[in-house]
Amino acid sequence: MAEAASSQAEAARSAYIHIPFCQQRCFYCDFPIKVVGSSPQDGRARDTIEEYLESLLEEIRRGGGGGFDVEVAAAPLRTVYLGGGTPSLLRPEQVRAVLDAVRARFGIAAAAEVTMEMDPGTFSAADAAGFRAAGVTRVSLGAQSFDDAQLAACGRGHSAAQVGEAAALLRVARWGAR
């Protein structure tokens, strides 16, 4: 039994956190998402996001499940992945709250890779800087194509130009700026 717990503790060094919100559903998507439209921080969409985050934070505080006792996991997480959906629809302070809860419950190693999926057109330079300040160290930018016709064909809500704009915003926020 102790060997199983030790093995499970070793496996508990990474976390995937699903943020299920999107402005629209892409044609190829089969992930569990909730479409919140183009104003995710207004009205009912905001309430839906806040309710989800309250539940998520409670789940993190309780240990996250997964079929093992997380109390045995002595080592901090080495990777955290905020995926979805479109996590960049959250506000930086919401991302900080999630990462703070993960840090308090499981620990996050000082040199951990904390990745967040971000879609072009869903964040500003201030948001990008705020995500970085919240603890995000790496971005997975949703740029399935650099061709507007292909983007439209797969139901993406952004243009090829917005991909370049998003990359520039990330450089300003100091992800790979040179």
C-alpha cells in the first residue's frame, strides 16, 4: 500500500485545469465547453464563469480527486496547464486566484512551467502582462492557420492578422521578446 501511495505521489507533479469557456464553438471542437459569446465578462456569461470558478476553487481546496490521496504528494507540481476552452477569456485576477489555490493545495515548483491556452483576439496587452504577473510562464497560442479562408472554414473566431497582433502583445508582455 505504501508503494502505491509513493508511486501516486510521483505522478502528482503535473496538473491540467480545464477552463471550458469559448466565444464560439469551432467546427472541429469536441471538448466540453460553454459558449459565452463575445462579452464573457458581462451579465449572464460573467455569472456563469464566476460560478464555475467558485466550484473549481473548492475542488482544488478539497484536493482535486483523481482517485488518490493528494496528502501523500510531497513534491510540488512541475507543470500546470490551463486549457480549454479559452482560458484567456478569464481576467488576470481570476487566473491568479486559480494558480494561488493550486499553489496552496499542491505546491508549484519555483521553476515550474505554467502554460495557458490563449486565443487571438481574446486578450489585451494589459491582460497578457496580468497573466504573466499571475504566474503564467508559457503560452499556447491558438493559431490553427495563418490563412483567413482556412480559419473561417474551421470556424475560428479570429483572423490571420489577429494572430500576428496576439504574438506582438505577448512579446510586449515579455514572452520571447527580443
